[in-house]
Amino acid sequence: MYLKEKEIYIEDKQNKEKINIMHETLISILGNDIDNKINHARFYYNEENNMYFIAQYKDIWVQIRIPKKTNMYDYETERKIIKNFKDYLFIKDGIIIKKWFPGADLFQIKLNSKVIYSILNCIKNFQSLNIEVKKFNWNKFRIYDKKYHELLHGYKDDELVLSHNNIQKHNIIINKYGFVKLVDFENSSLNNPYFDLVSLYLYAGLDKNTIIEFFDLNEQKFNDFIYLINTYREAEYKKDYCNLTINKNKTPETLNLYKSKNVYENKFIVHKSHNQFDNRLIIDKIKHFYFVPMHIYEDDNKVIWRWLNNNTNFEINSRTIKIIAKAMRTYHDSEVEFPSNILEQKVNWYLENINKKDLFLDIGAKDFIDEILSWIENLEIDANCHNNLNLSNILWGENQNIFIIDWSVAYKSSRFLDIALMFENLHVNSNLEAYFWKTYTISKPKDFYKYRIIVLFTEYLYSKILNGDLQRAKNNAKRIKEILVEEHIKQSK
């Protein structure tokens, strides 16, 4: 009915349907005249409550936001704020048409001093806007925390400013000229100025001291608002997410989860499998890493991640292996306190529970197994490690942005074990290995084959004992023997 002769460039049926919904919504809310001027529309991405499109309005490239349910939210505050910005062309009932701003969010931008001060000035300018909106409700959720309410009472007479209230990496956009824009004003209100400034530290990764110095803040008050915001967010997340249920009898492979429809309003729910070894690292500790996707909620039983548009068509090549090398070097040498090393403890537990006859038959004589155990005993524990990098938990966004998920077995270990396992899981050839080491800027150990054997031996034990994947265990055992042959040939030359 409303397709007319509009050009639709995306051939995928679901995206065509979304574009049809976009036109239908524009007609019903903004009218035929505006919709007739929208051409070359293509679906951009999904969010929890909205769909986004890129199109041409007359001769201007624009971004269009279409709410999935137009009667769910009060958009009045957002409308009051947006009308102050010239790049917004139309806003009504949650629909937004604004000039396209070709930029990247903070997940894709390296924070240097120029970027940081552009962000700080952007927040400063936003807080200076004189717009009459409602006040922030610190008592929206039931919070029975004495310190929380004492701090609120102590700051109740502070001057209020316009506050974004949802400062996150994906809500700060920067173009190639360093110009910064805030987006997503649905939660904005009058609030204490410290709310957004502390959020820059908590959720956007900016340095605390830099923020305090730029805005001439009180450090104790800054720390008080860290407590207030963390307490408020915890109550918010518990109300929204703690009662979500998932099928605990079936834990899907991570990659399939991120490709499937098993989501709650575009949030991926990953159930934690409980045993004596796993899930010791709290995701909140590593949220500032650029390659860790945003998580919404975490408790003892599950992690809820924000939607990721994963590109499954990537290949391991010289460029992607360099990206992986930089990410690994970042978390290996980070100051985050990862859980203590438990590799030797895990291996001993596996050995206590394995059929020794199968072990000797698959891997080799007791002397060889004892030699592997001596290698493990003498490992240098020198890095924070993921300990399970594979094709299922290295995800790729647009422009080859890397995301690493499934940190359930992360702990301190040897960096060379982490690298060896990644090489084995991704089937990295010798040429790409050379690119990796050059980017990682640490030389490959002469006895690197030992690290390969250790990780394959550990994977063999895991597959044999815990997950019952006997074919995988067989493949690991075969690969160990191949490495031994390769090393024997190398040493005989």
C-alpha cells in the first residue's frame, strides 16, 4: 500500500518488513508528505525499544528512529531537549528524524587527551542548558540502605542541572574531527551534576582524577556519588532482571546464543554453569576493556549482555590476528585483579577422576604425563588470562571491532598458555603466528611447543571428564602426538 516506487536496497525479507513498518509508522504519525520525501531507506540496527534506519530525506542523509511501541513511554522530556539541537528535523511520539552524524561510539574510539577533553566539554555544555524537565527520582526503587539515604539527605539541597542519566560508551558519539555528540535522552532529568560526571568514570572509562580536576569537584563527594549510583543501579537491575528465567538444562554454545532469538528484549542471557573452578571473575571488573561488550546485569546464576550484531563471516588473517594480539596484550598486562591460578588444582582433580588405562592409551606413558605435570608445576604465572579463546567467544562487530565474551574460566596464568590455546582453537598457521608475535611485542618462547601440549592435555582431560565430548578428547590427544612429531623433526635438523 505504501511501498509505491520506493527503492529498497536490502534484499533480506526481514529487513524489507522492517522498512515497510518504518514507512507505515511515518505515514500514521508524521503524514504522507514527509514519508514521500524518504528514499533509499535501509535498516540499520535494533535496540531494546526502537528500530533505527538510514535514509535520505530530500537530499539529506538522515537517521530515523521508530519506536516498537509508541504508547509505552513519555517522550516529552526528550522532545524538550532535542528541540534545542539543529540537527534534529522531526520528533513526535517517539519518532525521530535527524541528520546523519557519521561517527563512532567509545567502544570503537581510543581515549586520548583530545577525545577526553572533547567529551568533558560536551557534558559541561549539556549541563549548562536551561530546560525545564522533571527531577530525577532517587527513590524509584525500594532501597533499604542506611548509607544511601543518609548521603541523599546530605546532598538534597544541591543545585540541580540538566542530566543525561544514561552516560554509557554507546551514547557518546565522536566523528573524525573530534566533535562529540550525546544521544539517547529518554532518561534525562534535572539531577545533581555529579551523576553524569561520576557516570563518565563508572561507565565510559574516563579517568577519575581528570574528571575531578576539570570540573573542580570534591573527591569525597565524588566517591559518595559512586556509592549512590552503584546502589541505585543495583536496585534497578535487580527489579528488571533478577527474576528472568532461562532453561538451565540446556546451556547453548555462546556463538549460537548470540546468533539466535533467545533474548529478552534484545538482551542475551547466559546461564552460569556452577562447579568448583568456574565463574570466579566478576564481569564488572573488566567492563572498561574496549573489547568487553556491555553487560546489563550479573548475579550468581546468569549474565545478561546487551545485543551484539556479530559478523560471522570474518576470517583469521593478518589484520584480525593483529587485533586479537592487541586485545590479549591489553588484558594480559592490565592492573585488574583476576582470580588466582588454579590450573594445577584442576589438572589434579581431572587425574583423580579419569580412567588411567584410557589416559595412558590416549596420551602416552606415565613418564610423559609426569613430564607434562612438571611443566605445569614450573609455569611462570605472569598474566591475567581468558583461558578459553575460541571461535565461539571472539565476536566481530562492524569495522572489525573485536568483542571477547565468556570469561567464566578467566584467572591468572601464563600468557603463553592463553596464546597457545588461541592458536590451537583458531587453527592459526605459522605465517599468522609471526604477525601475532610481532604485534604482541614479546618473542615466542623457544619451548613454545610445551605450552601447546599443556593446553591440549588440559582440554583433553576436560572433554573426557566434565563434558563427555569423547571425540574432542580424541582429537586433542591426536594433536599432542602431532606436535611431538613436529618438534622431533625440528630438533633433528
